[in-house]
Amino acid sequence: MTTNLLVEMKASIGWDLHTGERIPLRVMYERGQQLVRETGHYWGLERLSLKESDPIRYEKIFARLRAGMVNARETAKRIAASPIVEQEGELCSVFYSPEGDSVALSTGIIVHVHTMSEFIKFMIQQDYETDPGIQEGDLFTNNDCHVGNVHPCDIATVLPVFYEGELLGWAGTVTHVIDMGAVAPGSMPTGIVERYGDGYYITARKTGQNFRPNKDWLLESQRSVRTPSFWSLDEKTRITANMMIRNTVLKLIEEEGVDIFKQFMREAVEDGRQGFVNAIKSMLVPGTYRGVAFVDVPYGEERVTVPDFAHKNSMMHAPSEVTISNDGQFSVTFDGANEWGWHSFNCTPAGMQGGIWVLLTQTIMANEKVNDGAYYACQFDFPVGTWANTGTVQSAHAYSWHFLVSAWAPLWQALSRGYYARGYWEEVNAGNANTSNWLQGGGIDQYGKLHAVNSFESAAEGTGASAVRDGTDHGAAVWNPEADQGDMEIWEVTEPLPFLGRRAKPNTAGGGKYRGGLGYESLRLVWGTQDWVMYFMGNGFMHSDSGLFGGYPGATGYSLAAHDTDLAERFAHQKAYPTGDPDPDRRDFEENLHAREIFRSPTGTTTQETYHNYDLYLNYLRGGPGVGDPLERDPERVRQDVEDESVTVPYAQSLYGVVVTVVEGRAIVDVEATTLLHDTCLPFFCKASVLG
């Protein structure tokens, strides 16, 4: 061994792998990957010695570590000013091994458990240990989708955790910020066709030292977005959470010993891998499950302003194939997906893996012992050049979720078919609703300051039905099942958009023997502002999430806004005004309003347009798909839906074949007419109305 190499080894931050010296982090990472390939086990651990010899100690360490993650998240989110974080819980805290594998994680936006893992591994593979260096107290930040992210507005900060000069792991926290400094205000603007319009990109950058952010980073980053105060407090949120994670880890090491903690980390990841494999074997039937999803990209519409080469309508196509092997391996391929496009809806492998992680943690791994062990029992194929793996950093990703949510709907259904075949009917889920409309925009707010909005009401939508019960109404979004709508009062403090109404939206749930969960709507009034712009973003022309076992998809999307209204006069004279659009077929919205323009369109996507005081914007969130033939639904359930105003009378008859009348607020089923209708009509004859 040469003298120079000895110096290099002594300066390294990796573990001592029985060599007498610490090895470079990149060598340590490569050795771990090699052992996985050779043995099929994380770091070659065929036995979990600590867990087997002292199970109580093992479980205690795991419980305390995970509790530390949850405590860090719950405490730190109170620092944030952005309601996206404080109200919706759009953050997650994780502890990673030195190689970047998650060991334990908090609740929250768990899509980023694996994207932060990719971020850490990118730094290891790029030899950050040598340049720019990884030292005690360093802070690293990333939002680059091609490094490890879904879309740029998710900002991840990681902190290396050292013990006596040796890297013990990484603390990582991610938050969804309210503005990215893109060509349009908000965190996920439409109309972007290249990376260069996505906003402020940070590519795995060292942004702090000695546990404090660098001054040049603070100055640059806060000048790069429209909401610097929100940005600053979100960053403090992430750093605080990471410091709390570090404290948890160091305290555990003091009490348990560094060698035990090292052993625990590796066993915990292998334990996660084995647990995932065992769940796959016990809950699913081996075989190949195929599905497909589509979504519209209406960039050719009149109200979409983009360069000529991108100004066209198209569809995104996601054929997926899930293979479950006899030994519990889980593989997914998107072979056949269409090419990436000049729009902001493209994705990357890190984003796709993160999305599938969300799916798996709500299904197969629906317990607290979740970590990257499951990743080592999975195989993924995202063909280069497709929308799922563009293969070029030029592609735009501002709103990757536009299709990502729908693309994994067939994966939900693949797992659900396996559950059903095994008899786990309660676990069946037809797939959650597409995330839309997702109000966004910005300008000069009600306080006279430059501001941007990103209404995270969309964190609560209708969930898919199961094989034994209806879906949950306006309950959760697939990407953050623990979030909610947020308080209207908080949104009104943050946004110059008072609520004229918020209500569950009838007929939005996918029909079935068990219907999906209802979506809902909020009607927002523009008030107290100037130079304000907003846009619609979501699917519109087509269903993007199919039903299961004969169930119907949730309703399609549409856009509804009004410009230059007479609301000031209506308010002054206490005249009727719209509070929503519960039944688009009736046009109550138009009857209670006069305006220069009422924009009602089946498209779900526009680019930024100017809104003036007393203009209106309808934020409409989707319903989930159903399970089973709608004609098999119990008429009593349909009657209750009508009485609850979840389903309108015409819809009850056209979709479910149930004849209902409403007398003084009470719904009554005409049993004789319903029986006759069921006996004489065919499913294709019982047409359901199309929303919008």
C-alpha cells in the first residue's frame, strides 16, 4: 500500500471494513451493491443476528429511531409559514445509511423517501467526498429531477451524521415550496416546454457548513423565487428536522454503542427487504398483471400559450406490466410508453420509483417498518426516451404529477386483482383520483406584495372503492394520504381568494357496486389584489383512472371561471350569487351571475391569464373510481346517495338503474319501476352523464 493511498484511507469518511482504516465512501457504496448482487441480501446479510439474539433490543432501537423521525417532522413543520407544509403536512423526514438507503422514516409526503435516497447516492457516485467534500455540519440541497426528485418544487436538504469522524448516515427532510421562480407563478406551472422554464434548479449543491446555510446561498435562493419569506422558513423547517434527527441518532449511539447501531442499520434494511418479499408471497398470486392509462395534453387549445412547436394536442400513454414471481420478487415495466414531450408533464426514474414507493407503502407495506429494503426486492424498467425516463436534462418536469398519478392507477389495480384472488377483499382499491384542478397563480396580493399561490386543497380527493365498501369522500390524495383540505381561513390569509363555497361535488365518484369517493369543489373570488394571474391544470377531456371489475372511472375534469362579473352589485344589494357548480347540467352558476365572459370548457389545462377583482375561479377536485357493476349496487345505497346529494336523481337512474323521487328532502325508491328497469335495460343502454 503506497503512502498516498494510506493518507487517502485515513482521510476517508467510510466505515472500517476490517481493514484497519476507514475506506472511501464510494468504495463502501460499491461494495454494498456488489454484495446485494452476489447474495440477494442487503450487505450479504443472510441472518439477522441482532434481531434473532436480542429481539427486544432490536425493536426498541427501531421504535425509538422512527419516533425520532415523526417527532422531527411534527415539530419542524410548525416553523413553516407556508400552509402547504403547516396545513397539509407536505414534508417528510428520513434517516439514511451512509450508502443512502432509508432506514426509518416519518409520516408525510413519503414519495420522497426514495428520491432523497437517489440524491444521496448521486453525491456518492460523483465522489463528493473528494470534491466538494463531506464534513460534519455540511448541508446539501437538491431539487433536480434527474438527480433525485419528482418535480422542482420539492426541495430536499440532507445533513451527514458523523460519529468520531466516521459517517454514520444522513438526515434528510423534504418540503414542497409555494413558488419556484418559474416563468409563471406557483410551484407547478403549466405551459412549460423545456427545463429552462421550470424555475430555480439546485443540483445536489453544498449549501451550508457548520450546521448553517451559506450566506451566498441564502442571498441567491431568496432572490430566485417570488415568496422569499416562505422559502426561508421552509429551509429552516428542513434544517431543524435534520438537526433533530441527528440528535436522535447520536443519543441512540451513546446508549446502545456505535457497533450495535451500525449492525442495526444494516439489519433493518434487510429486514425491510425480507418483510416485503414475505408480504408479496402471502398476499398476491404469482403471475403477470397488465394495465394501461392515458391522459390528455391539451397544449393545442386556444387558452394555452406555448411556442408553436409545442402548440398541439396529444395524449400520454402508460402501458404497465407487473410481474410477481414465486419467490416474492416484484417487477414493473413501462415498456411501450410514448416518448417524452414538449410539456411539463414528463417524469424521471427517481420520480417514477418514488411514485411506486407511495403505492407500495399504502398497500403491501402498510405498516411502520418501511424502508429501502423493499427497493432491493423490486425491479424497474423505464425505457429511455419515454415520458417516464426522458434521458435528457432538457425536458421539463414542473408538473410531473399530471400523469404520474394516473400512470400508477393500473398498478393499484394489478395489486388489487392479486389481493382479490387471495381473498384480501378489504385491501382492494380501484385507484385514487387524478390530482386536479390544482389552482395556481400569483401577482400582487391583498397586502400589496408580490406573491404566488398553490392551493393544496387537492391534498384531499375521492379515494377508490374497495371490494367491500365505498371509497372515502374528499379524503386523501394518493401522493400524501395523511394530508387534508386545510382550513379555509388559513388559505384566505395566504391567498387573495375568499371562498364563496366549498362542498362535496355530486356525480364525481366512479359508479360501481361500491362507488368511489366523491370529489369536491371550492369557488374562489378574486378580491383585494391587482395584476393577478391564475391557470387551470389537470386532466379534462378524458378519464385518466379506470374502474375495477366493471366499475366506472371518476368524472372527467373541466374548467370554469368568470371574468368581469356583477358580483360587487350583487353583494351590495344582497342578491343571489353562485357558491359553486354542483350540477353542470343545470347551469345554476350562469343563472346567478352576469359576466363579460364565463369560461366553461372540457379542457382541464390552461396557461396563465389575468384575473381582476370579483372574477371567479372554480377549483374542482376529482372523485375516485368504483368497483363492480353499477347495476349491482344496492338500491338502498343509491337512495342514500340521492338523499345526501352525492348523486342526482337523473344520474341514479341512468347509471345505477334505480328510479328515485325526492319528496321534501327525502329520497324514495320506486321498487317496481326499478325492478322493471333492471329486468329490461342493458348496461350499454343505461348511459351515465358526462360531467362538464
